[in-house]
Amino acid sequence: MRHPPPRMETGPHVTSSLPQDFSQRLPQRFSSVRQHSVDYCAPLQPEDCNLQAMPETSPAKWHLAHTSWFFETFLLKPYLRGHQPFNDRFEYLFNSYYNGVGAQYPRARRGLLSRPSLEEVLHYRAHVDQAMATLLSQVDHPARMEIVRRTELGLHHEYQHQELFFTDIKYNLSCNPLAPQYRPHQTRQSEESMATAAASAIHWQRFDGGLISIGSNADDGFVFDNETPAHQRFLAPFQLASRPLCNAEVLAFIDDGGYQTASLWLADGWARVQQEQWQHPLYWQHSEDGWQAFTLHGLSSLNRADTAVHLSAYEADAIARWLGARLPDEAEWELAARSLPVQGHFVSSNGLLQPGPADDIPLSQLFGSVWEWTSSSYAPYPGYRPAVGALGEYNGKFMCNQLVLRGGSCVSDRQQLRPGYRNFFYPPDRWQFSGVRLARDGDSR
């Protein structure tokens, strides 16, 4: 997931109205977030932690090291006097895209890094964490506010890599014919009831549109710079579906020949269907026993009522067109989201690392469960200015050829999400926890 850090050199991205004890509570929060990354790796064997099944994924061990590299590079080296790096070569090995820092080890070859070992990477994390504890204890440091801001940034960066850990390890494990479990999960219901369960009917919620404000300002609390500045948009009346699409609707699309009907697909999408021979969503398979799906809990029967996941934007667009609807614009999505609390199925609130069925309520699963594709290109908001320096270079250079997703997923941390959060991926990408919420024009029936 290409989650760019916000620019820090040109202005704060942590509000100046933070509680007075925020910086005092930061060390405890830092320790908690960092421990989650280690805990998430606990069910794995050391061999699992070095898997990289395609260039777009990274080994679990690399995520552990890169997030530590971030704190060492952008906090410890510039601000902790006398800091000694754990290993000077790690600056090259675990840099990702920061050209301002220096050269990077090739992304597609991260799975070849059998050394450093997982044990050494964990020692590296402990080294960084101990040094960060020292730095965060220096409440009279002349750069205290910048240290607080960058630490907050680093924690949100870690949330993102925790989510990437789950998406990447799922893809990496799925390539094993043994269909190994990341961790077991108690069966929610019988195999028979899973196959026949029905989702609630889709209802439509209408919005009047008009002149609205979307986006955020730097004083709204922590935000990434791609969420700024707040600006006005005019929207025509529109409707949003009460829930994301479920597996039963994707099965109906398959049964109706959707993957063989060129007229339903964008040209690039149809080319990808032909090139890669797509016939169903990623991780699905069909046998004499019916449809099954690979999950982080192993291979299981497909629950027809569960929210559909691991769909590319091309698939999302084709299924929406087949249903006589469309994908929402990101401004439409944000207008709806700002009226709701950030509640849903997140990694910290449920042991099931897979979206379940939606509730029969208006705008169910708007947050959590699955990232929802929009039709909006990932582009700068009016008035956006990329920052100078390594901490700000990440956003602007990726604002091309990608689409925005909104809402978070079942492997997102609740603390990283808000109505204005913009995720982004390329239209063919399927290994993320992405799904579909339908939209249609306000006068549609």
C-alpha cells in the first residue's frame, strides 16, 4: 500500500490544539503501536517472514525493519545526540521510496534478503525502540514539537505497514498448495449454512449534493497532506447503496457470464481479463464441493452473505455496470461518511481477518470491512503543494494512474482512519482488501 507520509517541513500536520498531556502520553502509545507489529508476526514461522510472492508484496521481516528504519532515519539520526545506528547498511536495505535519503535496495528483490535474520531484525527494533524512549523522554529538547509531530507521523506509518503485513502475508501464503493458515479461527457457522446464507437487500440512501466542502486542513488533527487542503465541490444529487456488494452478487455476475462479456468492461480492464484469464475474484476457487476462498484462516467454503473482497477497480466497475449502477466519486463518499462515526470491523476489534456480512442498516460497513473503490483519480486537491525534502516527496510523485479508495478494511487499525483518508491503488490491483459500494444518480430508480 503506497501510503505517503505528509510533508513536515512546510507546516504541522498535528493540530496545535492537542491535549496538554499528549506528548506525555506519546511514549506509551509509541510502545503499544510498535508491539502490535511484533505481535502480528507471532503466529508465523521464521521461513514465513521472508516470503515475497510478487514484487508488489514485501516480506513480513521487511515491514518490521522498514518501520524501524523510519524512526531511526527521521527522528534518531537528526535529533538524538550521540545516536549510533544499529547497522549503517540498513539505511540502504530498508529505505523504500525516499530518494532524498539515498539509494534503495530493489523492491522486487526484498525476498532475497535472508540476512539479516528475523532475530537480528527484532534486535534492530529493540535498539530503535530503546533510543526512541530516550528521545521521547527529553521534554525540554529544543525541537520537541517537531519530534512529537514526526513521531505521530511514524506511528501512522506503522499502522499502514501493519495493514500491509496482513495483505502481503495473505498473498504470500496463498501461493502454497497446502493453503496454510496464518492463524485458525473458530467456524462461525456450519458449512451448509454458510453456502446458503443470504445478505440483506440493498436499499438506497439519497443525498441532495450541492456545494459541499471536502478535504482537511492541517489544524484538523493528524492528516496526511494528500487530504489537504479543504476545498469546495459541487455535487449533483446522488444515491449510495446501503451496503457493499456481497459474494452472492459477484457469483450472479459470474453465472451470467460477466467475465466473458467485453461490453461490461473498460478497455484496459478487458485487456487484463484476457491477459491474466480472470474468471472470478482473487483467492476464489471452484471444486466439486462448490465455491471456496482462501483466507488468513485457511481455505473455507464461500459465505454468500459475506461482503465481497479482493476485487480490482476493473472488476468493481464491471459489476457495477452490470447492475445498472456506478462507482461513487470520492467526494460523494466523503459527504456520506462525515455524517457517521468511524465504527466498523477493524483489525483491533474482531479476531476475524475477513469481512463478514453487512448489517441491515443504512450505509453499513462504510468504515472497515473493505476498502471501497471510487471512480476518482488519485490527484492533488486544488491548492495542494508538494513539500520539499525527503519526508514530503512521497505524495506528489504517485498522483498519476491510480484510483482513490475510501473507508478502511478488516485489517485496518481504527486509529488510522477518518472520513477524509485517501488510500490509492492501481486499477488492476486485487490483493488488497478492496470491495464495491454502488452509487447512482439521484433521479435513478
